[in-house]
Amino acid sequence: MVDELNETERDAIRLEVERLRLEHKDLEDAIDALLAVGAVDQLQIQRLKKRKLLLRDRVAFLEDQLTPDIIA
């Protein structure tokens, strides 16, 4: 897959990965803040955690596109 990407596409993927990592970190901070408050909505925290997991999976997928396939 990496061989098929031109430099512009690789740069776009790298930018998307950085944006997703920032959003992931923001969600982590929001979850920590809600838990620190004590009186929290468990459903809201569950939704934030699910979104965080989806972001992590998307980052992993995009990073796999940037990594060359190595045949062992």
C-alpha cells in the first residue's frame, strides 16, 4: 500500500494521524476530568471511551498504511 501512495497522500495521512492523536488526548483528558469531579454520567463516560477506542483503531489503520509491508 505504501508504494501506491504519493508524497502528498502520505503527508495527508500523517496530518490526519496527528489530528486524531490530539482528539484522542483531548478525550482522555475529558474523561479524567469527569472522573475527578465524582458526580458523573456513566453513559457519557462510556460514550467518550468508545469514541476514544475508535480513534485509536483509526490511528492504527492509518499508520499501517504508512508502514511498508515486509515479507518475512
